[in-house]
Amino acid sequence: MKDLTTLLTEPGTSLAVVGATDHPTKYGGIIYRDLKSKGFPVLAVNPYRQSVDGDVCWAKVSDLPEKPTIVVLVVPAKRGIGVLGDCADAGIRNIWVQPGAFSNEMHDVLEAGEFEWLAEACVMVRAGVAVA
């Protein structure tokens, strides 16, 4: 299994944050802005938003203009399971599931698929310092 944490130190690593928002206290927005401030190329994914932090927001992972290195799930597990199907269809295999967004059912879907994944670990903490 690939260590997704090491991908955070590689040049060119990009992340898509599913659940990105402008809401100041929701983790989807906090994580999006944090990763962006650390110099990561970050793409916002949320079917209920047209923009996040002044950036274009896409409805689905498969709508993204480029394939991100890692998809970060910051949505309830039930919705995240549907996102995993979209990721598989788009050929995206690296999945990071934020604390609180994981479930036993999601575990089973991740294990059954061709995913490299990490769950219940905060990407903001693991990302540490800026990459730029």
C-alpha cells in the first residue's frame, strides 16, 4: 500500500477537497484554505457551490479539469461512498478520508476497490509546512 503522506512532500502533488466550502467553521473550508495557504494546488469539489475562496468549484470529481494526486473526503461517509464510485470511474486511486468522514461500509468499499487510501488522519496535520 502506498503511503499517501509521502505524496504530500512530492513536487506537483495536487489535492481535490470534496466538501470544500466558504463556511468559516466547516472543515471542508478550513482544510481547503489551509492546503491552499501551504502552497498546494487545490481543487474544490462541492455540487452545491460554484466557487470556494474565490476559486472555481466543480460538482463532481469527474468534472475536474485535471486528475488530482489525492482526493480528500470531507463529507459524511454515506456521501463519500458515492464519491468513491466517481473517483474510480475517473481513474483516481489515492483517497484521503478525514476524521469523522469514515465508516465500516466505506472501509469495505475502499478495500474492494483499487484504491490507495488513508483514513482518520487529518491532512492539515500531515501536510505540515508549505510546499512552495
